[in-house]
Amino acid sequence: MNTITKCSPVSVSNTKNLHQMIDQAASNLRLTAVNRHSFIINEVSPEFQIETNESTLAILLNQLLSKVVGNSSNSCIRIEAKEYDDVIFLTVKSNGSFVTDTAPPDIDDIKTIAREMNGAISINNTGNKLNSILLSFPNFKIAA
């Protein structure tokens, strides 16, 4: 006698919490921010889940926030994120000056990491001390 057993698909979650990842990167820089009379506000929803390469994104977040904090003084640094279709848009805004007319020389390293994720970085300096860096990257589902 043959017995057929039906198995339900097992759901394996590969999602990461973007809010927690940003908190981790920001917590590593809090002392530097305080010494520069700046502070970091994570405005990403605590429920914001992503499905992308966690280790590459963690490196990118750490380097990006380090660059912003290291080049800021007397600033409020806000981090926001939105998802449109399968693309994540992460914005880092500062009301102080963290970029000059040209990007800092080592921003190319950050751009290279973003490209590894099929992402991009753009910098907007409005001249009135409101600056923003926009990081966009795909939120690919992990193939089973």
C-alpha cells in the first residue's frame, strides 16, 4: 500500500527590519553625533520590512551615516524610507551642511556599494542648509 502525504509549503521569512538596521547603524554613531552637536532621528516605520542583501545594506548604511555624521555639526539628521513597487527610497536629510558644492571624495566608495545592490545615490544641496542624500535600491524577493 502506497501512502501519499501532502505537505504544506513552509514559509521561510527572509525579511529584515529596516528600522532596526538603521537604529543599529545610528547607535554606532551617537557619541560622534553628540560631540558634533548633532542628533539622528530614525523616522522609518518600525514595521518596514525589506528583502535584500542584509550584509551589503548594513555596510552601506554604516558608511553613509558615518559620512553624514562626520561631516555635520549642529544638525538634525533625519532618516526616512518609502517603498514604491519593488524599489526602496531611503532619504537622509540634514539641516546642517554635510556636503559642499562637490561630493566628498570618498562618497565614491558608497556609490560603489550601492551599485553592488543595483542601487544608486543622489545628493541634493539646496544651499539653505537643508541637504539630502537619496539612496534607492531594489527590494528583490529572495528566490526559493
